[in-house]
Amino acid sequence: MNFDLIKAVVELVQKFMEQNESKAMYSNDIHGFTEWIKASCKNSPEPEEPYWIGKESGRSSDSIINTLLIRIGRYAKTYSRSIGNSIFSSQDDFIYLISLKNMGAMTKMELIRHNVQEKSSGILIINRLIRNGWVEQTVSEEDKRTKHIQITEKGLSVLEEHMEEIRKASRVVVGNLTHSEQMLLIAILSKLDEFHDSFYLMNLEARYLLDNVYKSLN
């Protein structure tokens, strides 16, 4: 149970009751409370722009966001090296295993695309997982020409054995963000992911990709 969230809601209700007692602008029920929250959001001032290195010399928000996303990804990669005393060659190993556990068997390309990787890199990861006995390749019952990758009992076992460490690494990456900040970040990153995924699924050649995405923003 998230006691911080409950505490925040109770404090918000208390603030509503105190303000409404003196002004009596809203009904003293859930409808009035939600209307008060909506009005509060509308009247809230725009948040002050944060400072970033190079801002005064013209460095754009696009540039710093891109840099910060790359840095966070590298921090996550560094933390993942501690999992299982490096039983996993990279974080991609357990990410692929989690994908197969949660989504079931997939073709090689479906698995690679799901994890947004280049074909050559994805094939190396899958082959490594097969060598370790963590996944296996099977022939589709519907179409004998199609082969699927699925997680094995050994793969499930090694994943379960180190899942606590994987969760710990995920928690560490989130760092000191509050619950509300986490929810806001999920919404923002999900919006970005949906935007980029729509172009990724087009499977455009690299020489055309950048210009096509850039044109969609103008």
C-alpha cells in the first residue's frame, strides 16, 4: 500500500475543506472536490523553466532532453551489470527473457522489433540465449515454415532466481522521484514511445528515416 499517496490525498482533501469552508464555492462532496481540483489545475501558474548547462549560450531543450535520455540509459546499463554477478552478458538478456515470459512465443523478428533493436544485434542476443538453454526455437504448428522463440524452464528458473535483483535495479534507476513524478514521467515517456514506434514499425531505410520523422514535426 502506498502510504505516501494516501497521505497526499488526505492533505489535499483537508485543504479543500478549509478553503471551501471560508468561501463555500463548491458542494461539500466528491463532485465538489473534483471540481475544485480541476479549477486548481487551471489556475496553477506555468512551472518555471529548469536550468541546464549551455542554456544561456543557446543550447536547446531538444538537445538536453536527448542527452539526459542517453545518460539515464547508460546508468541503467551500469546497474544491470551487478545482477547475478554478471550471469547475464547484458541487460538485453533478461529483457528478452521477460518479454517472452510476459508475451509468449514470438518469431525472432517480432522479439527483436518488440525490443527496438537492429536485426544483427537482436540475432546475437537470441543465439546467446539459445546457447545458454534459456530459450528454444520451435516450429509453428500453423505454418511449418515459421519458427518461434520461447522461454524454457531453465530460462524461467534463472529469471526467477534473479528477479529480485532486476526489480532492485529498476527501483534504483527511478531514484528519488516521488509517486506523482513517476506517474508524470510514465505519461510523457509513453507519449514519446508511441510517436517513435509509429515510425519504427514502418521499417524505413536509415537514409530516409530521419528526414521522414523530422517532416512530421513541421
